[in-house]
Amino acid sequence: MSFRIRSLPVRALDLGLLPKTSPIYHAAQQFREKSTATAAAIGHHSNDLRKKQNSNNSEVSGGNTTLAQAPIYTTGLSRLREHYTTSIQEDIMITSYRHHYKKKKQILEGVKVELKGNKHLKPLPRASSPTDIPELVKIDVHCMMKEAITSKYNLLSGVMAIQSITGETPEIIFAKKGVHNWKLRKGMPIGCRVTLKGDKMYQFLDKLVEVVLPKMKEWPGLPEGSGDGTGNIGMGFPPSALSLFPEIENNFDMYPRMTGFDITFNTTAFTNMDARLLMSGFNMPFQKSNNAGAVRKDPSSGMAKKPDNSAPSDS
Amino acid sequence: MSSPFARSALKANTLMRAGGAPMKKSGGTSLNGDARNDLIKKVLFDAPARPPVRLSPEEMTRHETIERAWKLVRQQQKQEQTEGLARKFEMMRKANAELEATSAQLFKHSQTKERHAVFPRQLRTLTDTPPKQIWNYRQPAAATPATKA
């Protein structure tokens, strides 16, 4: 496993991870003294404490400028991103290739289309192209705590837990509507959510797949037909799963309440098949049904075909 | 959560609780005498902001040059990658067109997609060092490993 630590020396100083004997520590200390001296002289305080980790904007004051926080791409290698680009991207391109593009009825903008039942309009799939390969875009981690109804401070534990897991401060979600049976009022803080992109997303997925999922008890894998129809996959975790994360395992007692949470993988795939193929490339296990000669669906002709070994399998 | 601030605060709290000191009321965040919520609230919302990193002009130019160089490297890598993908895609498209012209039945078979096609579970993501056993040739492909090591 290779979880890279950001190489900015000032940040490492705050985390206390650098050994005091290293020359970087002394250099960083001098650098920090300089910067704190100038900061104290100017008297800069960031107003929004809640989002302090992402709030340092670059500003010009005198001759000195403040640095923006580290962007999504760091100089270290992201293991799963490398894996995607080198190992599985081309295979996904080949496997999800469709030679003929089924053009559906174009719905004009502004025209309201109502479907029967709870169905909703889905985005139209595009023709296969080398730039339109299914890729993982973001991961949404969301946690709703029922205990927050009785006291909003119960939510703090969930917020802290998700921050520890993901490394980003979650935003708090307030109830949009009240539900009388659950004593929920509109505007109550009831949950928290964080969106992960880029390196942080791949790191989180790495942790999930290597550390957490193997340790989960009697978890057979994601359902075979999982997916929301538009290329996103969601999964939920019980409260016991929270203790399997390395950040929480180490100081388990500091969290008053263990809570469950759910994760949504947003991909650029258009079908469930492509989304599942993509996630399985990241070692996300899916359940397998036992019938070997399963009926396969042909998306271009819509008829059941006799089974053939057209899907490439590779190491 | 292992910042020096959090660690010292927690130590203080645990010592107080061990010593049997009465917990001071602090706006209701400590539920049933549980001071951890207090601590979490402090860490999340009341923690002092880090001083911003200030750079002199020459340091800033240095930093910007490095950033631009890294962006350039990434851009070149991405361009190589997209060119490679475009080439492969074009070859595949030509092959499919040729197959369609050659045999309609074979072409239909080639366009059939297995609905539950996934990468094999034995697929190994990149690691710094190779495993002890690189590939098990004796184990049949259908058997799935129970858990990863």
C-alpha cells in the first residue's frame, strides 16, 4: 500500500510526522518562523473557520503572496489512477465499444416529458469514442444520523468520523421537509456529506478496497445487477464498518457514536454494465450467479443470444 | 485526529475524568457527561486557523515555475495517452467495420455483450513490489480467493 503524504514541509510540521533530526525539519522551522512573522505583522485571520482547510485563497499583500491550498493533483503518484490509465482503461474501452449507436428520440429543450410511474428521464448514451471511456469521476460519502433528531450534537461524531476517513471536512445537511412521525422538523441538521475527487478519491477507494472490504464480515460483494441505470453505483455500510478504517481503528474511543454511511461512485459510464466493469477493475468485488450459460443481452439488437466468449478476460 | 492540539486536549480530559473532577457545563455539547463531543466540536469548528504560507517574490516565481513544469509534464503525458487511445480505437473501429462487411452473423456475435462481465477478482492493482506468487497457474480461473492477504 502506498498512501502518499503531501510533501509540503510546513504541513508536515503541523502534523508532527517529520522526525526532529531531519534537515527538512530545521529548514521548515526557519521557513515557518519567517512566514509567521510576516503573518503576525499583517494580522491575517481567516474568517470562515469551518472551511479552513480549503479557504486559503491566494492574495497579494505587499511583496508577499499567500499560497492556495494543494490542488487535486499532487506530485506523488496516485496508485489507483496509475492503475486505471495503464492497466484497465484500454480494456474498458474495448469491452464497452459499440459499433452502432442506437439513436433515440431527441427531446427538445424546454419540452416537458412526463413518464408513467416513478420513472425519470435518463441521459442519452453517446456513441463510443476514445475520449468517452468510462472513468471514475467522484465519490460521495454520505451519513445520516437519526440520533441527531434528539440532539444535534450527536451529529458531531458522524462528521468527525467522515472527516477522518476521507480527509475532507463534510458539509452538514439540513432537513428539507419535516416528518412528523420521526419528530423531524424542517431545517434540522440531520446528516453530513462529502464529495471526493481526484487523488483523495483514489486514496479513499484504495483504503476501501484493500483494507475495509476484506475485513467486513460475510460480505459477498456488490449485487450482480447493481447500478442506478445511468452508470453510478451506490453501496451502504453498517456502523461496524466504520471501525475497520485505519484512522478510526487507532483511536476508536474518541468517537462517541458509530454510524453507518453510504457511498456513491459517480462514473462517466452510461450503463450499469460499464459501471460494474469499471469498478471491478479497481478490485471492487461483485457477486457472481452460478449459471454459466447465462442469457446475455445484446444492446444493439435486443434479442437473447446463445452464449459466446466475447468478453475478454485479462490479468 | 492526531494533531498535537487534539492529543493534548484529550489527555487533559481523560485525566480530569480519571481524577473524578466534575465536568463543567458547556452549552450542552457534553451529553451525559461525555466530553468527547466538546472536543470534537473544538477540533472541527474552533481549532485555530493555520497561518497562511507566505512567499517572497522570488520564492513565488520558483514555486510557479515548478507548478508550470509539473503541469507541462502532465499535459504531455495526457496527450501521449489520448493519442494512443485514439489510435487503438481507430484500429478497432476499422476491424469492426471489416467484420461487419465480411460476415453478418459473426458481427452480431461480436457485438453481443455479457451483462455481468467484470474483471477477474485475481486482478492485481499496481504495487511497489511484486507478490511472492505472481500468478497461480494451477488454480482454475473460476475459483475466487476468499480474502486478500
